[in-house]
Amino acid sequence: LCGLYVKWGDDSSDIEPIRHLFKTEVIELAGQLQIPNKIIEKPPSPDLIPGVTDENVFGVTIDDLDESLRRIEGGEVLDPHDTKSMRVLRILESARYRELRNLAIPRKH
């Protein structure tokens, strides 16, 4: 939803069985699947620059990001005076500019 992925990384699979999950849900699922804590506790990162995490890039914690995304998904209008909520809305807006567009040329009838 936020547009942070590595080309030929996150978006290179044919199927995405957990795409519908929020990051906090993926972390919870990893615990249920007994994934090693070393992996679960590693901060989400685009892995482009050593030490840079998703939270650094977004300027908001993963917990706060997911909370806002859940509220938006539920149809709630975020408070325009809440700094975290406004940051999430700006992230979503900028992600829309990175979406792939359909480049098909319309047919003339």
C-alpha cells in the first residue's frame, strides 16, 4: 500500500499469498509459524542502504503505520491535526505516483 518495494524483489513473484496482510500481521504469523526470532525481530527494510529501515524511510513506526492503514481501510477519516495520520496519508499519496499504469493504447471503434 505504501509503495516501498525493491524492483525484482518484493514484486517479482507470480503469486502473493500474504499481500493482504499488514506488516504487523506478517510478524504475528511468523511467530505462529515458529520462524526464528532473529528473522522476526529484524526491522523491515528495503535493503538498499545498510542500516536504513522502513520506519526511517516512512518517518512513522510500523505499528502506527498499520494502525492508520487499518482505520483507512475501515472507512475512517483520519484527523487532519494528527501528525502521524497525515504522514501516512502523504505516504499513500506518493505511492499512487509509483503505481504501474496500463500502457495499452485505447482502440478506436
